[in-house]
Amino acid sequence: MRGKLQGRWRIFGMALLGMLLCLHAVHAAVDAQLSQNPVYIGDTFTLTISAEGGSGAEPDLAPLRKDFEIEGTGTSTRMSFVNGRMSSQVQWRVELRARRSGDLTIPPLPVGSESSLPIPLRVSDTPLAGDPKSLAAGDHVEIDVRIEAGGGNPYVQQQVPLLVRLYLDDSVRNGNYSEPRIEDAVVEQVGQERRYTTTRNGRNYRVIERRYAVFPQKSGELRIPSIRFEGEIRDRRKAQADPRGQRSLRDKLFGNDPFFQDDFFASDPFDDLFGDASQPVRKYSTELTLKVRPPAVTQGSWLPAKAVRLSDSWADAPPQLKAGQPVTRTITVEAEGLTGAQIPAMDFPAPPGTRIYREPIDNSTRLGPTGLVGISRQSVTYIPSNAGDLTLPGMQLAWWDTQRDAAATATLPAWRLKVLPGDPRSAGAPRPEESGLPDAGESAATATAASALPPNRWLESGWLLGASMLLLALLALAWWLMRRRARTTAGLVAVEPIAPAATTVSTPRPGLASSRPSETQPPVQDLSDLMNSLQTACRDRDADSAARALLALARVHWPDQAPHSLGELADRLSAGAEEVRALDRALYGPPGEVWPADELWSIVKDGLPIVRPRHAVNSTDGLPPLYPGQTK
């Protein structure tokens, strides 16, 4: 009896085990695995998703974008026959890079009606202990990252000069190293990279040197993550056993070919053939941390610079002013340690009895002896209405001297000019050649010619003259209507919502990165993701995330001259400028300061309301642009 009970319990246990295996098979229809765990913050790793049956459904990778960057994807299908039955399995390989360090989770990823299980992942801030690639690098690769003079203890939006030097000995065959990726900062490469040779700790190295300008966007602690090098070095263990005859044969075959000589990496494509093997290596620089100070002033534009200079195009050659005639003045602002996009627009007040017309601002950035130099050329055209004295007030631009750590002001003197009488016709009715109307001399000549015509052609000439006069009257009427319409629409500025900019992704060539930076700016994200991030940040009252999303949206619209701060972005908006500035103050203010999140989202939910540059009118009489038919 006891044996029968044991047999029944054994059968029950086997049935229960079979049911559990079946349940496991159901849940394992979609499986997810990682190529490595834990990983370093800069590592790229592979997530492999497997699905049985090949139903044609694709995995939804959207949940990964919160904590990971998707570097690439690939797909493969495997067919197999077991006991006469065919089965198929589809695999998706997703290359990922973590956006932040800490304990993260690969979320469940749906594939059709099934879903994978979550996977915990540890992302380390520092190189993992015992990493074989790091140990193999040894002294063959060194990375020196440092903050240059004048970059310590910076202010928000102040230029921080960052120097990166990569040292490689003759064992390194090829490789590449990452660009600085700094959260809450804008990074721009300064100039071209340099390549040279040097001796360090008794070893000969080839050096690749790059300089960057870092602009912190938030006060507090700024973390500069490690720069990572990935490459290969020669494994000389085989080379030691290489017969000298083989090396001599190679030298005879290729020794006179310049293609195989003087390569910067000393990489020889025939090394593997003649005995040298490669070994992958990895190297990390030391992580740096800076303490960023908030703006020292809260009123007006915040311009932390080494020097600011104002110049006036009239300084060397003052103009001769005449009533009714236009004259253009150009103010040039140069700021050391800033980009051109950071320089604000100058104020050009309209003197009494004078019309002014603002031209589009021309911003640019060049490389100076101590870093970036921003240049802003701002032009305005004056048209005095009457003869007499004309006074243009002096100009001032407040800025913060980062070298003296004190407030400073750049100034231009006032102008007191004499306006001479101009052509009377320039102040009133348009000239005949502009309006198409005949003047008195032309009318008299026409009448004289008509009276001198023979009698048999007087009627024909009269009809011709009448038709001409009618045509001229219609032209005058059309001109008057156009002037009236221009007066009605003068001063209006076109506003358009932001549209997604086309982005181009280039594939790097093997070897070290070229002289052009691959990631001088944070990567351009999908527009819908940016809008979702901004909506979430406004809903959660997350000021930091909202600021990052707004600046990322601005980079989509202005890829070449993106604003470096919320204040610059506000200057380019036709609506929502005050809400953006309130968000900017909340970032610098005490914790818990309220900012209008709901109002900001209601304004930008359909796109950034940007101002399209055109000839704008800056006067009180509502006159049309100086050249209404001309666009730039």
C-alpha cells in the first residue's frame, strides 16, 4: 500500500513538473538576453531578442529610449527540423548605450501578443575592476583630460576650455575614442585636432590633441565623464618567433612602397600574414568634476566673457546726412569666450523725426588665441525726415568680466549730426520714374508733339494718347494700393512653428576619428520624443528636464547657430518668451520656485513659435520696410 502511494505521488510530481515546463515554454516564446552585465557607462552592449514561430511581428523598442540610446539594430532567422517537424526562430540584435549610470532595467519588450521579461542591468561610473581590455592597454595608451587655465570655478554659460590628449605607442594598430558627452552643458570643438610625437615617461608616443569649449547650462556640480578609447595593439608574442627570413622577404616585397610606410598608426596590413596578431584594448581617462556658479546678476542679459568690444562703422567716416535719404550704420560686438549666438540684440531707439529699419543680425563664431570669439554684426538704417540737428544717444552693453570677476560695461559715444536739406521730391510724392507718372516737362512735350501732327492723323494720335494716359492711371492706382497694403502690414513678423530638421548620420571609417568632430553637439533626437519629453517635464514640474527639452528643440531648428541658454531662446520667440525666462529663473533660484509649466506647454505644444528674420520696422509711425520688395 505504501509503495502504491509513493508511486502515485511520483506520477503527480512528474505531471506538475510537466505543467511548469509548459508554462515556462509559453513565457519563453519571447526571450531577451544581454551580451554583458554589468557594463561601463560608455560601453555599447547588445540586447538579443528571440521569438519562436516567426509570426512577422516586430519588437517595440520605444520603452528602451528612456534610459538607453539605440546605436543600431539587426535581424536574423534560423530554421530547424526536429523529429520531422520544422520550427523557426527570429532574433533581433539591438546595440545599446546607457544614458546614465546606476541600477537600470531592460523593460519588457512586446513582440506581437507576447512580451519578454525585464532584465536588471548594472551600469558603472568607473571602469570595471579586472576588465581584460583595460589591463591589456597598459602603458600602450594614455588619455590626458584637463581643464585649461581660466576654466576653474566657472559661471553658468561661461566658456570652460577642455583639453584632451591621446597618447599611443607604436604597438597601437588602430582605434577610436569618444567625444565628451556632458549632461547640462553644450560642447563645441575648438579648431582642428593636432597630431605630433613626444616622449612621456621614457616612452615614445604619437599624440592626438583636441580642444573643446564647454558651456555649462546649470549651476551646481558639473560632471565630465571619462573619455574612452577602443582599439587594437600588436601581440608581439608571435612576432618573437617570426623567422628573420620572413621579415626580410616582406621588406624586399614592400619595403620600397610608400603606401606601407610612415602611417600614423604604424599599421601594416601584412602583420597577420607574417606573424603579428592583434589584441583588443580599452582605456579610460579620469573623470572630472566642476563647481558651476549661478549668474552674478539677475537683470538684463547675462554675458560672462573675457572681453567685450563694441565698434561703430561710422567711427572712421561719419556720414553726410540729407533729409529723406537713407544711411546705414553697423554696430559690431566681439565677445571673447562666447559664441555669436549668445550675444543679445542691441537697442536702437528711433530719434524724433527719424525712421529706422533693422536689418537681420549676422552672428558668427571664430577661433581666437584663448578660445572662441563670438561676433554679432547688427545694422540699422536711419532716414531723417527734416533738415536740422540729429542726436543719436550713446550705446551700452553690460557684461560680466570673468577675469576680474566683476561687472563691466562696453560703450559707444553719442552722435550729434547735421542733417542737410534733401531733394524735395524725396520727402513727399514718389519720383516719376518710380511711380510711372509723367512729369510736367514730359506732358508739355507730348502736347506740343500732338499739335504738330498732320490733320489726317490727329484722331489716331488722340486715341493712342488717351489709351496711354489710361494705362498710366491704372499703374498709379495699383502703386497706391500696394503702398496702402504695405502700410497696413508693416511691422508684422511672420511666426512659424518649429518643423523637424533633416538629419544625416554618417558612418565612421575604421581607425581613429577624423579631424572633424563626430559628436561636438549632443545628438539630435526624434522630434516626437522631444515633444513627449517636454510635455512630461511640464506635467511633472521638472524644470531641469523641461530646459533640456527646449534647448534640444532649438538645436533641431537652428543646427548651426543653436541658442546656448534659455535666455537666448526667449529672444527668438514671438510668444512664450516670459514663460521661458521664468523657467530660466527657476533653474537658478532657490529649490521649489514655481514656474508656469502649464502655460509654457500650451504655447509650445504645436512647436516653438519662432520669429522669421525679415526687414522689420522699429518706428512709431507704422511705415513699411525700406525695401519692401527685397528679401534676404
